[in-house]
Amino acid sequence: MADATTFGGQAGLFLLMLFLAGTSAAQNCGGTERWGPKDGTDPQAPNIDLTNITPDAVTDLVTIRQPQLPSDNTTRIVPDETHVYRVQARLAKWKHESDGDYHLVLTDDTLNYTDESAHPPVPPTGHSFIGEVPDPSCFSGSDGSFGSQTPFADDIISARQMIDRRFPNADQSGAWNDGAGAQVEITGIGFFDRPHKQTGRAPNNIEIHPILSIGFLNQPTPAASPTPTPTPQPSPTGDQWEYQMISAANATDLLNQANTQGTQGWELAGVVVDTSRPDKYVGFLKRKKQ
């Protein structure tokens, strides 16, 4: 492998190392079981009318008839899982799960929720259900087979950002974060999971998955932190740079190409993964005009 200087300096090599580490992590996130309907990468998702919203109370949601689950991981239950629900509830607690999703335990005003792993266990109470916000970087699932395109992407990102702003100091390790019973209004797609002792599950195993929006009621929405104004630094202007793109089927081949270009003064400016193309590893190079 060429040394750091042939890769456009240590910063360029460090950037690729970070990318490779991030790629490895991304391949380990997401899940498999019914993953298509969970984040909208299934074939039926584009047909869902997001403007046709059904308002529902917690007690009504958790008593909907539970259908038989499909045997595969991409079939959406029609019509049950094509409904968009809007529910006002209480956020008891939430956590960042190993598959990347934010798992929200939502209840009615009783704040009673299912906890079958507790001692003693609390069976389904009829007062709680689960809401999930997928990780936008994990749409393709743990084996990468579910594709990266979902009509819900923008809304999922927005809902995720809302939770991050509300809980800026949240534990992201998988431990529970206290929701303090905050009043919320969530909107999202109905989804039926199989029971596996998940905290908060409804008696009929319905979830709002994915959550497309979440509002915190009777509380001011925290403003995003202002971005500090950087101290101006002298740098080459846009017309002093030239750019090129390289691509490869795997990260090792991309690295080899970048090293070769580095001998000609090219620096790695960024790397993305585009799963819609066979040469999915795409690198962007720049150098000062010769």
C-alpha cells in the first residue's frame, strides 16, 4: 500500500480509514425479519397514500384485529399495513437498538406498559404499543438485500432529528432513556410484529413502524444550536481546483485506485456508497490545477 503522502497527505488517508470503518459498521446494522415493510423498501410502500391519515387513540390502536403474518420478509399486509395513523400518546422511555432503530415505548395516560423481561414480568397491558424510527443508513438491512430506496426516507430523517434534538444527551449504547411521560403526537405506518418479549408491545403486536413524524405537545420545540462562525482561513478558490470521480466494486479496489491517483497529486475529498450500481464504492478526488 502506498504511504500517506501518495494518498494526498495523512488527512486523505485518515478520511478513507474512517469511511472503511463506517462501511463495516453500516453492514452490521439493520435487520432481516420483515425488514422491507419496516422501513418501506418493500414493493407495496410507494402505493401508500400518506395524505390519508387515520386519527386513533391508544386503546383503539391496540385492539385492532391481528392478522396472520407473511412467511417472507418483503410482503406487506394489505390493507392493515397500508394505513397511516396519527396517535397522541405518552413517551415512557426509548432506546437505540442494535439494528439502528429508535425503539419508543408509548402508552396512554396510565403510563402502564408491557415488560415481559421484568421481575416479575408484566404481560401485555392493553395500554402500550411500540413506535420505531429506522436508521436512515440501514434501510438495506443487515445483509444488504432490501435496497436503499424508500418513499419514507425524508420523513424518517426528520423524525429522527426531532428525537435527537429533544434528547441531545441521550444514551446511544442501547440502554433505556427516560421519556418522562412526555405527551407526543406520532404519525406513521401500521406494522404487525411477532411477539418476542419486546418492551411496550401491544396485545395485538401492532406498532407504528416507521414513525414519520413526532411532535412533543405542550412543550417548546428546542431550536437547533447555532453554528459558530468560523474564523476565515485562506484557501484556494473554486477555480483553482480540478476534480474527478473514481468507482469500484469493493473498498480495496477503490483504495488502490486512490493510491495510484495520489502519485499524480490527487487528494481524496470524499467517499459514498451507492447500492443501486455494481461499482457501488464511489470516491471523489481533487487537486490543484496544474
